[in-house]
Amino acid sequence: MQNVANKVNKNELDKVLARIQGLRGKTVARGCTEAEALLAAGKVAELLDRYGLSMSEVDIKKQSCFSEGIETQRRRRGSLDNCVGTIAVFCDCRAWHEIAQDGRIRNIFFGLPADVAGARCLYEKIEEAFDTETENFKFGVLYDRCNSHQRRRATISFQLGLGHGVCTKLDKLKETRNTTVRTVGGRDLVLIKNSVIDDELANLGLNLRVSRANRSRQVFSKAYHSGRVTGESLNWHDKIGEL
């Protein structure tokens, strides 16, 4: 009987991983916009919550944690990297940054397999949105009015605002999700998952600490505001199609 239960749980995990993989592959020719990235976040949340509610507390605690690294090819942190922690919280994971020997940044997600897959998917969608929305900004009036010496700072300011806007949206959605899941399932999935992750981190001898950049940055307020508005503009009640 135990083998049958394990097989069922494995099948459900395979299904949700396949659906998340399918969501990762859903792109459009013009790239992923901020709205599409946040709609993808809603779908990731739906898949993870449905899967979590289908499992018992014992089933969750039997799972082994998994880590996945994302190579950025960058040596300096940017606004996208500032979203990593919020993405991790949204997907009930832990996250940290590593610096390779060549100085390039690597973002790590650590948690239960489905949650890590969801975090990877969401990171990629937001990364695509950064590229698309930055290009859109560069075709806009604000950028056009900047002289050649101002345009780099204007772009950085826009991306900083965009990242803050996206994180604000994810935080709000996460708060709503936690309340809904507790109401429907009668238990706190986040606390259960955190317990599993904390135990695995302890077994690995990893002690994560929160560090904040102590660096002030001059921004162009109009460009920053434009990015923030873009990041906060989505109506969360919108849906995307079933996979």
C-alpha cells in the first residue's frame, strides 16, 4: 500500500513539473512583457498550491530538497537580482547569490522540487519581461529626451522601479495566497515547507544570512516612476490559459 501511495505522489509531482516546464516554454515572438510575466506568476502559484493541497503533511516532509543555479553572465548585481529573494518567498524557497571564480553572479534557488521549478520558471519570465520592457522604455519619450550621457542612468532607474513594482505585486499576491491556502486546507503549507527546508539546510551545514546592499544610487525620478508603474499595473484577477 505504501508503494502505491509513493507512486501516486511521484506521478503528481511529475505532472506539476511537466506543466511548469510547459509554462516556461510559452513565449511569444515579441518577448515576454511584464504583464505576461506576472500572469505566469499567477499560473505558477495556482499549480503549486493545487499540488501542495493534494499532499498530506507526511508526504511533504518525506520529500528531499533540491537546488538549481541560474548563471547570470554578469559580474555586477542589477535590479533583476534584487527580485530573486521575493521570487523565492513567492515559491516557498530559499535563495542566495554565489560569485564564481571569474566574478560572475550565480543565483541559487533551494527548496522542494516543484517549488524550485516554479521559482526557475518565474525568474525566467521576469528576466524576459525586463528585456522587453527595457526595450519599450528606450523607444519612449523619457528616454528620447535624455542626452547620451543620461541614457544609461535613465535605463538603470527604470529597471530599478520595474523591479520594485514587480516585487510589490508578488508580495501582495503571496499574502493573498497564504490566506486562501490556509482557509481551504486548514493548515499552513509555508510553515511545513520551511521546516523541511530548515532541516535540510542544517544537515548541509548552510547558514544563510540576509545581507543588504549599502550602496546609495542616484536615479532619475521620472524614469524610476515609469518603471514602478509598469511593474504595478497588472490586474491580478486576469487569468492565462490552462496548460
